[in-house]
Amino acid sequence: MSIKVAMVSLGCSKNLVDSERMLYKLRAHGYELVTEFGESDVAVVNTCGFIQSAKEEAIETVLEIARLKDEGTVKKLIMTGCLTERYRKECAEEFPEADAVIGIGDNKDIVDILDRVLKGERVVRFSSKKEAELTGERIISTLPFFSYLKISEGCSNCCTYCAIPMIRGGFRSVPMEELLSEARSLAENSVTELNVIAQDTTRYGEDLYGENRLPQLLTELCRIDGLRWIRVLYCYPERITDELLDVMAREEKIVKYIDMPIQHCDDAILKRMNRRSSEAQIREVVAKMREKMPDITIRTTLITGFPGETDEQFDRLAEFVQEMEFDRLGCFAYSQEDGTKAADFPDQVDEDVRAHRADIIMEQQMEISARHNEMQLGKVKTAVVEGFDKWAECWFGRTAADAPDIDGKVFFSSEKPLKMGEYVKIRIVDTLDYDLVGEVCDDESAE
């Protein structure tokens, strides 16, 4: 009888790629993969340890599976990922229910570790972060038509609030030929939407080639048959060059969408965050993007309540959000993470104040999003079909202006049957808070 393994991947899409590589190894070795822990013999939790809320989710998930183990439903439990890498000793000692507690450098050996666990051994192992796999075969766990291309590992930006460098190590690019090979394989397996990800995509190639190679990588990706939408996420504003914007504007396969986390607009706070950009630079690059690609969708993220943020600095941030009118925006209350430089800053902002400020920004953004959505009424958009909502009795999907999992949806009716992954023309007839409502049409003038 085959051993059944279930895995949950917590946190970001970069962690998901790690999970997909482990799943491939497990299946290739003969383990049977299942989606429900209640049906599994072995549960693997690929944890996130970035901020407090993510750590809490990881711990709750592990404890939930531990209960299933006590009941005899699950026989073995394996912990890996960013939480275990960040808190090695604590996880090994405080989760005796875990039969294996391993670091990200050990994911490549998941088969050997599981084999040992099934023999009754408890495995606690933390190899060097530098041993984390940069490439490898994967089982695509997203919807079958889209996937992520992880172009680097780690980060060397060392923002004072961020634990990623201590968890993942320094920035390491994946050689371009390996990325292109992986992208071709994905396209051959029916992936039409490729989302390019890293801790900092705009730094790609500097360590390998002595210069930024993201424009060249994107150009080569556009030559791969089968790919239709190529999206670039996690771009740092100070590294968005004219060359990159020209490639994005020129290449039809690159969707006119960019994810550019800026975190704040106040120069003093940006400096304390160890960010390399300034308000003037952010404004300049946004203006360039909108000039070269008038239809571009810009997503950003902000942090409120960073140590030392005054009422005046927050008010300026709120004004900045109103002035810039970003198409997509996420705002998070600052999380005081041990081991980071900012955690030791003396002027910590009250936790409730941090959260209240984040709520204010998101309320502002809801109004901006509503206005932007109303501007889409009557337009015809291309959307990719993600499925059918039997409760709402309509289809749903995304336009090129919406990244998977983080942005909105478009809900639409169709007189003919559709299939997942199909690209259709949608006329927008109504709006919701962050979503659009439309109907399939034959208009060829779709954006």
C-alpha cells in the first residue's frame, strides 16, 4: 500500500515554488500525493516566518495537524520553511509532535528525510541556506494555465524591518539558461501565464553577470511559444530602468502591470528603513511608467507605524496615496520582528496606532479602486477563465490588470460553455468594491 502525503504551503508564491519542487521529488519516489490531511499518512508543512501574523498561522497549522496525529489520522508530521529556518532551536524543541524539523537548505532531501521518518527516526537538520535549490522539476499546484518563475533566491537589500536576509540568505540569481529551460517546460505543459518573482526581480543578474539582466531575460521569455501573459512582480523603484520600461512597453506578451513595493513616501522614514529610493525617485519612475505605458496597472505596498513615524509623516503618506492613485495597493501595519535592526529602534509606535493607520490607508484605497473600476464601464477586456461559480451562477477570471491571488476578479456571464484557461473578450457592465462584472462578447477591440 502506498504512503499518502499531503502538503500545505504557507506564505508567498516564492515559498510555493519550493513546495512544488518537494512535491515532484516525493511523487517521483513513489509517494502518493493527496490534498487533504485527513486522507494522508504524512503531513508536510512548508511554513512562513516573515511577520507575526504569518508565524501565528504556521503555528496554528502545525498544532492542528498535531491533533490529527494524536487521533491517529496522520502518522507523521514534517516541518520546514521560513519559520523553522528562522527559529531552528525553538521549533525543534517546542514542537515535539514534529517527526522532522528541517531548514530550507534541506528541502532538496525531502525524500531521504521522509524515508528516515517512516523508519521511526526523528530528524532535526539545518544545512546551509546556500544549499537551497535554485531550480528543479516541479508539480504545478496552481490553476494549470498559470505558474510562477522564481528567478533568484534570498535578498541582499537588508531593509531594517525585514527578516528575509537572515532567513533566506543573500541574493543569488538563477542562471538565465536554466530559467529559460524551465519556462519552456512550463509552456509545453499548457502554462500560458508566467509570473516572474523574486525578493527583488529588478536585481536579477547582478551577481552572475555584473549587470542587471532582467530586460534581457524578459525579452527571451517573450520568444517562448505558448506563453501569452508575462507579469513582473517585486520590482524595486530605484532599479526600474528606462531599458526595462522600454522592453515592457515593446513586448506584447508582457502585460502592462508592475508590482513595485515602496513601503513609504517620507524620505526620513525610507532612510531609516534602509530603502534606497526617495519620494522624488518614486514619483519620477511612476511618471515614466505612465508616460511609456498609459494603460499600465501599478501595484504597491506600504507599511504604517514604522518606528518613529509621526502623525505628520503619516498624514503625508495618506496625501501621497491620494495624489498617486495607485491602481492596486496593500497596506500593512509594521510588525516588530526580532533580529531585525528596526526591532531595536527606541521609538516604537503603539500597535493599535499602527493598525488604525493601515485601516485609514486601505479605506482611501477602496475609494480609489472604486473610481478606477467605474472608469472601466463599457470597455472590452481580455480575461482568462478561472472557473464557474455555481452559487453566483456565473463564470469568473482575471484581466491582465489582476495578478493571481492578490488582486481582484472579473465575474461574467456567457451564452456558450467555457473552459478553464481560455481567454475571452468581456464587456464590463458593472463594478464591485475591487472586482468587475461583465459579459462575454465578440468585440475584437479588447484591451
